[in-house]
Amino acid sequence: MTAARLLAVGFIFCCTAIAWSVLGTSIVQRTGEADERLAQEVARLWGGRHDQQSPRAWVQRPQKITENVADKDAAGKAIVRTVTKTVTEQTAIPLDSSRITVGLHLDQRRKGLLWYDTYAVAFGGRYRLHNPDDVPRPVVVELPFPSAQAIYDGFSFTVNGQEAPPISDLGHGASLRTTLPPRGDAAVLVTYRSRGLGEWTYSFGPGVAQVRDFQLDMTTDFAAIDFPAGTLSPSGRAAQGGGWRLTWRFDSLVTGQKIGMDPPDRLNPGPLASRITFFAPVSLLFFMAVMVMLGVVRRRSLHPMNYFFLAAAFFSFHLLLAYLVDHIDVHAAFLVAALTSILLVVSYLRLVAGMRLALLEAGVAQLVFLVLFSYAFFFEGYAGLTVTVGAVATLFVLMQMTGGVDWEEAFARKDVSPTATR
């Protein structure tokens, strides 16, 4: 392997790396552009993100106010008159207790290159509040809907058995007005079944809220649970079937945080294909290093044109993967792309240098550096460790293999073509 040939191989590697960069960028753009459009489509078809807020209640009290009003007397002279009138003042009253049940059923949906965390939710809430005055007072109770882009099957919102009037705007929620006796209690009941997208959260109120005698029981049919940033951890948890039963219980709490659940993410073909593509130059670098060292040790180096076709075969793996994931399962797409690339390399090198180098050396190297390194991206958090272990192992093999090489003589000689000696 002369220095000129080595430079030519390096030039081929750089050009292929640029091609991978262009391909990876195109995948990212396809995924990003589709995500904005498809997420809106999924929300319209299935339901939007759910953020259920606690019911809000106000007691209405008549208040007399006195104000000065500019007027004119009979002679037309400007005067100031004092007017007393009665207005209705609304004062917020807290919930005395909350008993909530939430059931989440994961039902992920795929659109294009992305999977979306869609779920069905069954919500039930029992709340109590009371009239703080010693006289009968009108009380208004409002229930915000968790999402304006959702359906609510079996919806019921009652206060002491009185049903809320028909809903005309999901964005404004449901509202009900009733009259409570002096120091009287009100039982607020809420039930519905709905469908949502992404995180599910429960808010105690806008800003910082005070919570009394609160308990929320959540059941999931998925085991991989996670809690969104800025939410409270459950007070208790227990495995139940294939999921969890989680409980949040507070006697008296002041907080600005929420309760939430982040459903598990499914492997997204688009982002996965882009990460594998951007990583591709590392795989080709290891492969070329092994092939160059084998040529130095055996004094039979491949021609730079041979490396050009090998690089193209590597590139075919990522090109196939990038467009197959649009149409078939990502694992099947990976298998087809890997087998195609390996077949290209082995069948080509069989003609160039014989079956031994093609199958036992180049084939195994491609299986390790291209296929196994790329497949490590299917396991979140293990790709870096896999590459590190593979790099150290490869370094050890190359050091042992070339320990006795005279590099002065190796770069000065003209190697025999493998085609001529096979």
C-alpha cells in the first residue's frame, strides 16, 4: 500500500462521508416536515394532548357599592350624585376533598416515519366543596376539558345530582350553577372516556394551588412508565397485570406542579434511520482500516477502485434503509438492507480476491462494523458502549496483526494485486 493509494482511499472515504451527510440530512428534513403535519392529523383523528384541571368553584355574594356619578341638575348645572347599587361578587372556594381514578390504555399509532403515543383514558372524579357562608348562596362550578381536540364518551358532570347544561364549546369547558344551603356541602361528580396523544397530566389549578384531602389512583396497561419533568412522583406503586397501579395521596399540599404520565415511546423509524446514517462513516472507517491492514500484512492490497465499490456497497445499506422504513417494519427494512449490502460486498470481493477474503474476512468485518454497530441503535443508550467495545477490540486485533510490520518498507513497496494472485 503506497502513500498515493492510501490518499486515494482516504479521498473515497471523505466523499462517501459527504454523501452520508446529505442522505442523513434529507431523512431529518423528511421526518421533521412530516412530524408537524402528521401530529396535527393524528390529533384531529384521535385526540390532542390531555391536561385535565381540577374543577373550579366560586360563591356568589351580593355586594352594595357606592360611587359618585357626574350629572346635571334641572338648570343644567353640573353636579355630582352619589349612587348606591348592588353587584354580584364571585369568590373562589377550594375543594374540600378529591377522589380521582384514571385508567390509561396504550394504543400507539403510526403515521409516515413516526410512531405517536396515543392512548385511551377513562376518567372519574368525586369532589366535595361547601358553602362558607351562614346564608344560602349561589355557587358556580366549572370543569375545564383536558383537550379541545378530543371526544368525550359517556360524559357526565353533576353537582348534587344536577346535570350540567349542554356543552357548546369544548374550549370553555362545562359550567353549572346551583344554590347551596348555609354551610351546605356539594358533591361534584365527573366521568368520561376519551382518547389523547402524548403526555397525560392533571393540574390542581392555574399557578400555585392548595390541595386538601387529595387522592388520585391511576392504572396503566403498560409497564414502561415515566413521569414528565415538573410532575410529582406517586406516593405508592404496585405492579398490576402488565402495567402499574399508582397512587398520589396528599392531606394538605401547596404546589405549582402537576401529576403526569408519559407513555412509553415506540422506536421511530425516521429518527433511527437518520442516527444510523450519520454514524455510517465510523463503520466504513473501521472496515477500511481492517482491509488496509490485511493488505499490508499479506502484501496484496486492494486497488482504490475496489475501495470505491466497497464504499458504494456500504452506502447502499443506508440508502435502502432510509426509503424502506416508509413502507415496511423497521426491523424487516434493516434486515433487507443489511443482506443486500453484504451480498454486494461478498459477491464483488469473490471476483477480486477470492472467496476466503470475501467471506471470512471482509464479510465478517462488514457484519461487525456495519450491521452490528448499526443494530446497536435499536437499543437506547447502548450504541456508544457497543462502538467503544468494538473500537477497543479492533485496535487490539490490528496491533497484534501489525506488530511485526516494517512500516518504512511497507509504504515503499508496490504490493501485488489480489486479482493476479488469487
